[in-house]
Amino acid sequence: MKTDVSCPSPLPAIAIESTPELPAPGLAEGVSLWVYVKLVMVALFWGGTFIAGRVLAQEMPLMAAATGRFAIAVVLLLLVAWKLEGGLPRLRGSQIVVTAALGFTGIFLYNVCFLAALSHMPAGRTALLVALNPIATAVFASLLFHERLGRVKWLGFGIAFVGAAVVITRGELLTVAYDLGRSIGTGETLMFIAVMNWAAYTLIGRKALKDLSPVAATTYAAMWGLAFLSIGAAWEFRASEWHAFGWEVWGAMAYLGVFGTVVGFVWYYEGIKAIGASRAAVFTNLVPAFGVILGALVLGETILISMVVGGALAAIGVTLANRART
């Protein structure tokens, strides 16, 4: 089964895993332009998750914020599952374990680390570090499952890694070895942990998709993640002043649940079916750029030269790796 390593958001990764590659030469006949517009919009929505996450991370306890996001997402995903597949299948024992692992890694740990990272560093910088996701996933797939990665893919991953390193070190690659503390802080460390959990989620998803549909696996993962998050949120609830949260906080939570999770997943899955997984995946390279641009426009964050150069290198590297056949 082909492993996709390029998605920045936990939910769509599973959808790519089980979808066969469809021939899609360019803007091919029979493929509506609206499909491509939707894929660009998905990248915009996911870029916006960093801004919404930044708003939540600065105002609301982390697990409470993530719980609100996935409470909204689970309700909508259940509706999607009912509409597309007539509901969810009953899980066997092994499926319970696998979907729980998906929920723990890709929903619970990933989102807690994601929001925690956003509480320590700007949204744009966090968005650019998403370029490490495909590298980590591919390397783990190669080490654990002996998947063959050709020279072009390794070259692409290498370029993407250099780009990420430029962003992380703020362009100080030559001096970072002497002063790691100045360049790699708490936020970067938390994003590294998030990336590791993303890789685990993606690879565990291969097992889940052997006998579950993408929609069912995604919905069950979100339900498990919501259960884990709710435990932490219940503990945070006593110390939270919920009445003090303004409309921006609730709006950010709704955005993450509706557009950043469900709409993004559905539209991305539609794109995969229309033009194939590899071509749809290329659009995710727009996510960091949208994240940086929206961070500057909405939150007034500074765009550093190192972010532009590093982000461009990361996008080139990931695109190269995605286009390579082996």
C-alpha cells in the first residue's frame, strides 16, 4: 500500500492511504476546475489553522481548546459517515486497539503539542515547520517497513530538511551548533514531538485501512482523540474562566473544527478521487506559505528572510519528493 507523507493535518492522511492513484494528466478532461479550486482552498484552510490555533493557545487551556475543536469535528464527521456510508461499522478487538492508537497519536498528542507550540512561537514559523512531517514519515516507513526510497526522494527530503533547518535556526546554520538554545526553543521542541506523532499516526493508519474505510477510520480516530482530550479538559475546566472568552476564541475553535478538520478532509478526499493522491498532495505544499501570509496579515507577525528562503526550499524539496516515483 502506498504511503503518503505530505499532509499537514492529521485527518486527511488516512484518506490518502487507501485511495488508488488515478490517472490525471494535467488539467485533464472530465476534471472540473472547481476540483483544483477546492484543493487550493483546502491549503488555505489548513494554513488558517495555525492562526486559529495561535488565538486559542494564547487564551484557552490547551486540552480544552483541542476538545472543543474535535467535539465539533466528531459531530460533523458522524454526519459525513452517515451520508456517505450509512453509518460506522462495528469494530472488532484489533480494530479498537488500532483506532485508539490513531486517536492517541494523531489527535491527542499531535494537537496538544501543536497548540502548545503555538503558545510559544508565531503561527507562521510553526506553519513552516510542517515541512518536517513528510521527512519523518518517510524515514520511519523506510526504517520500520523497509520501504524503498529512491535517490530523487532522498534528494527532495534533504532539500526540505535544509529548508526547515534554515527556518528553525533563523538562517544561522553555521552558528547553531555553538548555540542551540538560541535557535531551538520550547516551541520548536514541541513541534518536533508533534511531527513524530504525525509520522506514527500516518503509519498506524496503514493498518487501520486494511479493513476500514478512510471515513470510518478517520471518524473513529477523532472519537478516540476526543475521549482522551476530554479527560485533560475536565481537569483544566476547574481552573478556567470560560465566561471570559470572547467571540474570537469561540470563532477560532469553530474554524478549526469545521474548516480545518471536516471541510478540509472532505474536499481533499474529493480531490484525491478526481486527480490522484500524488497530484493532490502537491497542493499541501501551499499550506506553510498560506500560514506565513495569514500570520502576517491577521496577527501582524514579522516575515523574516530566513522564513522565505527556508520555506521555499522546503516546498521545493517536498514537491520533488512527491513527484518522484521511487
